Amino acid sequence: MREVGYRVLVDGVATGELLRLTEPLSLWGGLDTETGLIIDRNHPQVGRNMTGVIVSMPHGRGSSSSSSVLAEALRVGTGPAGFILDTPDSILVVGSLVAHRLYGRVCPIVCGPLPEGSTGIWMIDHNHVDPVPGPYPASFSSG
Amino acid sequence: MLLTDSDQAMLHGEAGGATRTAMELLLATAEAEGASELLDISAAHIDGCLYHGQAGLDFARSLRDGGAKVVVPTTLNVSSLDLLHPKLYRGDPAVASAARQLMDAYVDMGCVPSWTCAPYQLPNRPGLGDQIAWGESNAIVFANSVLGARTGRYGDFLDICCALTGRAPAVGLHTDQGRRARLRLDLDIPDHLFDDDLLYAVLGHVMGEIAGTEVPVIVGLDDRATEDRLKALGAAAASSGTVAMFHAVGVTPEAPTLDAATGGMEPETRIVIGREELNRARASLNQGGGPLGAVSVGTPHFSVNELKELAELVSGRSTTVPFYVNTSRDVLAAAEQTGAVEIIERFGATVVTDTCTYITPIMGDVDGVVMTNSGKWAFYAPGNLGVEVAFAGLEACVVSAVSGQVIVGEEW
């Protein structure tokens, strides 16, 4: 089932395992750019790794330093593959755009509701969001 | 997007390559936010001078080397280093060097080396109705709520783009519509608690959790909510949530009445905050029993008044643990005139300027719990520093420091 009509905040194509953050996360203070791990102890998904995943999040949160943290994570290679947000967040948009400008990294960000219970591997394809049917290669092992 | 001739000129590189880059990023953001035009700003505050890695430095250098100069008065947020007390830094010298290069790049672009997260404590702060572009979440919420100036949430990178172009997207909190409260918070709290500094940080934490990105209006505060207390409230709300503006009826400048705050429309949601919610939030920020390892206050940076209050509390006493007080170089200079700084140093406290203890390695390995009066510090330090935090009022922090034991006081 193709989910269409997403608003493109940062254009691009990306594929990755879906990581649903049930609460907004401030990347600053919340993401360790060396490892990609979520380190905000108050966050329900603390300990999960953001590297290479499609992050679904209600909206951004907290510190305005999150643009730098996202750009740095994308530079190092520990950043997410893309974001699906419920509401637009310019702080993430700027982080992604700067990483593209400086290092050629693509981290698309789209805005729109994801169906309840979505899991597995998803693809952001410009203004479309698609689940990728399994079976998945070993490199996509979930966890 | 409706662009002025001047916007077009900047976009076409007539003001140089760096300004063109700034305008391109600004327009991409403005489109993401749904703006149809940009507006003029009269000041900016830059969050991007705090070092988070090579990306931030690469970006600042690319602008500086492209000849970028700010076109509006622009202050700088905390950095990673205390330039007045450089020996306090215990981190990697290579990181310090990169952090210093980042600071220099922003100063080279014409920014004022203020190095504070509380630019509203500097002279010439913006006033009611002024359009500005500020970074730093606590400064953003203070500017909108307490000063009545108008800023969106400008993150790293976008902040300098606004300062270089003098423009910002005409959306959200820049507009009358975007500043209206849609969420009403009524306080059902015993009256004596409004005299307790800690109430404001805890209330801010609760408000952030409830409000998310909404603009709330608080009903029930009075003139005991001083600027310093509103600072603590906003900082905590911008940490636990994404609150960039709140109203407090009868207290903040755009809320002389409830109707003024809401634009005359009944808020969609109304929530009562009572003692139970406050005690739960207070407990959630208190992780530690055990021995006291250190105390850190001044997040956001202490004002002159807060330094005076601390001096009164610590006069004639000595701390048994490392005790850090974060403030700005400007506030420090003003407070030195009052004698407060001398008393605080005689107590055994370490004054930290230009940076803050939760964002850079100053405290070193702490043996025990770290106590703070800041909801923001209590929220971020466990993740940033890997410490356990005890959270209490300023007086309890001092009493604990003197005794060496964590004394957080009774629940409300």
C-alpha cells in the first residue's frame, strides 16, 4: 500500500528500517553522533540506534542545537536515512540541507501521517512513502 | 514565495556567495514552514557557536571564508570554552582547538562575543513587538513570552542565515495569529508555593510535557513570577517540550487578560495543574540519593540578582563539594561591582563564564550525585554527562553543599 501526498520538506529517496519514536526527541542531548544511539534517558526509545533508519517522529523537540547534531551525525555516517514527521520541523530541515551542501549527504524529510502499526522496512520516495515487502536481506536485521 | 528586490539580489549573489548560501537555506526553511514571504529582523542571537562536531565548524568557516558579515546586531550563545577561566576545561585539547576556531569564525562574521545563553540579560535587549531571530531554546521562549519580542525557533545554521540576510520567514510566532494561546493551564496550587523558586522550574517542566509545540496560557501566576522565575519556567518548558512561547495572564506583556492571550477564542484544551502533577515532575527529575558529588547552578546563566541571592545564602559558609555557578561575562562584571562575586568565591564556589557545566567537560569525574536548581540542567545532564541528578531549590543546594549530603526537602 503506497502512502501518498506527503509534504516534502527535504527532497530525496531513502530506504531503511522504520524506527517509530513514540515521543519527540531532541537530537541535541538525545543522539550520540559517534554511535547513533539515542541517549536521552527520559525517552521511551533510549538505547535504540538511529543509524540508517527511517525515523518517524511526531515533531522535533527541545534544543535549537539539533541542526548541528543532525548534520554532524550525517557527516560521520551515524545519522538516520530519513525522517517522516507528523508536523514540519525546520531545525531538522536545516541540519539535513547543510549536510547535503557540505558533504553531499541525502537525508529526505517528509511530513504526513504514517498508518498505525507500521513496521519493517520503508522507503521515502520524494512525496511518497512505501513499505518494502520482505523477506529482507541480513543487513536489515531488525533490532 | 514573495521575494523583495533585495531578497532577489541576495539570492543572485549580489551580496556575495556566503549571503547567497544564507538566503538559499533561509528560503528552503521558509518553504518548509509554509511562509509566503520574509520579514525584516532587528537583531539575532546565534546558537551555532557551540561546538558539536566538525560539521558546525565546516559550515561557519565556509560562510566566513565567503566573506560573510552580519547585517543586524548579533549576539553569541554559550560556547564550549570559558575564555575567562580557560583552565576549567578538562576535555580533549583537539576539541578545544576546534571549538575556539568555531568561536573565532562567528566573531569574524561580526557577531558580538557575548557568549551567553541569556542574551535578555544584556543591555539593549529587544522589546515588545520587535521582530528578531534568536537561537537557544530558553532565549527563544524568554524573548517571545517575557519580552514580547517575536522570534521563531531558530536552530544552528538558520540563525546565522537570518543574521547575514537580516530576514526571517514571516510565519508562526512572528505573526499575531501564531502567538495566540490554544491551550489553557489553570493552576490549583497552595498559595505559599508561589514564593518558592523551585515551583517555577517544576511548573515549566510540567508545562513542556503537556504543551509540546503549542502556545499555552497559564492562569494563576501573579507578580511573584519575577523575570528570573519566568526564565526558569521557560527554560524547563523548552527542555521537556518544544515550548517557544507561553502567556501568563496578568504577568506577561501580551496577556493583560485571558482574551488578549487567546485572541478572544476559547482555548481548545483546558488542563488543571495541581500539587500532584508538580510532585510527580519533581520526583522524575530527582534520580539520586547517595553522597553529594557536586552542585551546579546557573542554567540558564545567572542574572545579577541571582548572584546576589546566592551571595546572601552562602555568606560566611563553605562548601564541602565542588560548587559551580554559570553566568555570563557581562553579568559577572556587573556583579563584581556589588561584592557578590567575592562572597561566592570565598564560599568555595567556582564561577564559570562563556559556557555551561552541562555542555562541556568542566566538572570532570564526579564522585556522587550532582545537585542543581535548574530544570533544564536536570533534564539534560544525565544524558550529556552521565551523572545522576538531585533537583532542588537554590537554598537546598547551598545547605546540601555545606553539609555534603543531598537534602532536597519535603514533597509539596
